Amino acid sequence: MANANFSTLEKNLELAARVEKLKQLASQPCSEQYLDVNDIDLEAWNHVGDPLCEAVMAELKANKMLAGDKYINARKLQAQGNPAAIAFFADVETIPSWLDFDAMQLGARMAARNPIGMLFGMHGGLPFTYIDPATAFVMGSTGRLAKGGDYRRRFWETATGFVGALDVEGMKPGGARWELWIRVRFLHTMIRMGILHADQWKLSTAIPIGQVASAATGQIFGPYRVNIIRYFGGKVSKEEEDSFALMWRWIARLEGANNQLLGRTHEEQFLIQSRMHQFLYSKSKEAVDITQGVIDGASTIKAFHLSKRMHTAIVRRLLSEEMLQTLPGYNFPDDLELPKDRPAALTLEALSGSLRLLNKITHIPPFKKLVEHHGLRFLDHVVEKGLDGIRAEYQATPIKNPEGKCPMGHS
């Protein structure tokens, strides 16, 4: 089966020309070309992957360095004067005009004092990304969230990045937490290239892990997770919310999202994110299936101590219209076929109310400072325990191929 994305561009030369123009823009390290929100060509951007990172992967393959540590090997190519590697690291080491690391500290401290809201962030964050059928298809293809997959490992690997983002110094170019996100970008590119190499891509409207999907995570893992923190009892100021949003705009940039899709201000970002989410939204069987995989997997994680029924109620509540904010008039929980369960919902509301009362303790000045100071260390410990001491490696998972071929091109 040919890649439907390529077939679409072959048949629509006008769209292909627009896509090519944006590929050229995405190939320019750290470019900042902004447009009015309504002038951004989302249709074309949805066919663009990550040219800068793809070029590095091609160079690693050509130099027989793909099998080793991709980050270290890419640095070796950079030191040797390889143009693709130089361009890539220029992209991820350049600080955008809108970024202020000092302004990220407030959001980091806020998240550190709200471990419960942070841990439940993926109950909503992961399924929220499945509004995009391309993302749902990719996640289903890797097998990590399907029945028999290793959701528990996937959860704690993702949590490593989420928690690491709270270390603002470490998120500066060259920092250990920054490097982790560069490794995730390599992983996403390997998955994209693997799927396309296998000729199994069936969506005509997008490329796997494309620009729009990558950029759309800025709202999902930033302000939306602040809503989750608030729901589970956290008290968050507007300044703290903006700070947390800035952190995740920076991470979306590190993951390859072009600045044009991110915006320069919080207001601009929200307008772009809303437009992207509504553009991407579509019901899909894959989204239904892997959301169930998230619920099944979460039910096996000891840190939560909750039944599958309660996890279902949590996911349904967190994906409500008022929580999502960018999808007014949409009923995402129903589209995911999440059952309504009034007794479980009432129990959840009681739990949320109790946590709000409990969380008032963290706003008593001496205790607040103590929690903020030790919060990151505590979350790091929880994640390390969840990983059983085996660090997250972010290696590409082979994509399921009905013909039994290895999609990464290996025999």
C-alpha cells in the first residue's frame, strides 16, 4: 500500500507547492516568520514533518551511526563540520525572541507543589492528543498502549520528561533535561521515517507526527494540565499558568514545531492552538481503542490505587468541554465512547473537593516554600521508582506491519 499522504500531494499540485514552501521554512534553523492566526496554512503544515531532524537521521544512516546513541553521534557529526548536524543544533540551541527562562520559574514551582495534579496530567493529556487521527494512528501502531503493550513503562518514560521540565536550569540549551527532549525529537523522527518507509500510512490529510500535531501539544501539556492541577485541588495564579504555558511552548519548539505555529504571546498562542485543535479534530476508532488502553494501563499502576471504573470517570471528566477550552461545542468523551457513570462521577467530585481542602496547606507560607523546594526531588524519586531504576532510553518502537517487514528498514 502506497503512502496516502504522498498520493494526495501527487494529485494536488497546488497543495504540494504550498507544502514545499513550508518545508523550506521548516528547514531554516530557528526561523521566526509569524503570520496572522487566520493566515497560517494548517492544511499544508499538516503535511510537513521535521526536515532538520530528518536530515540528521539521513546523515547518521549514511555514516553507519544510526544504531548507536543518536544524540552523541549527532554531536560527533556536528564536531566534524557536518552541515545537517550544525543546522539541527543551531535550531535547538537558539533561544526564540519570546522565551524568558526566568519567567518559567513560577510555573515550575507551582507544578512542584502539586504532585497529585501532575501525576493525573496524562489521564487527560495523552487522550487529548488523540483528537488528531494521525496521532491516534501512530500511537496505536507502536503497540505501547494497545492490549499487551507496556503502558506502565510508557507512562513513567513520559513522566520523566514532564517532571524534568520543572528544572528550568536543566531546560536551557545543553542542559540534561533539555537533552532529554532532543532525544525525544530524535525518537519521533525515527518513528515518522519508519512508518513512511513501511508504506503503511493510510491518512491522506497528514504526515505522521507532523508540524501541526507537534505544535498542538503546547496547549495540551501546558495550560490544559494547569486545568487538571486545579481540578485536583491546586491553586494556580494567572502568572503561574502563563509561566507553565511558556515552558511548554519552549518544549514544543524543541520538538521541532515551527515558531509560526506557536505564536509570540500567550493570547496569540491560545488562538493558534484553538484553531489547530479544531482543525485536527476527528473521531477515529484508533482514538477509542488507545484511550481504553490508557485507562486499562493506568489501572495497573500502583501509584494511583484506583479501579478501572474510577479511571474511566477521571478521563471522562478531564476531557469535558470546560476542561479542554479549545473545543467549544465538541463532546470528546462521547466520541471516545467513554460511558457515563454517575456514582463514579460523584465519588470523583467528592475526591476533588477533599483535595482542594487538603491543598490549602501548601499555601501556608513556610510549608509552601518547603514543598516548592523539595517538590521536584520528590517527583523525580516517584518517576525513578516507577521506572524500576532503569532510565528512559527513548528508542523507536518497531511499527506493526501486517507483512512482517521491519519498518525501520532493517532485515
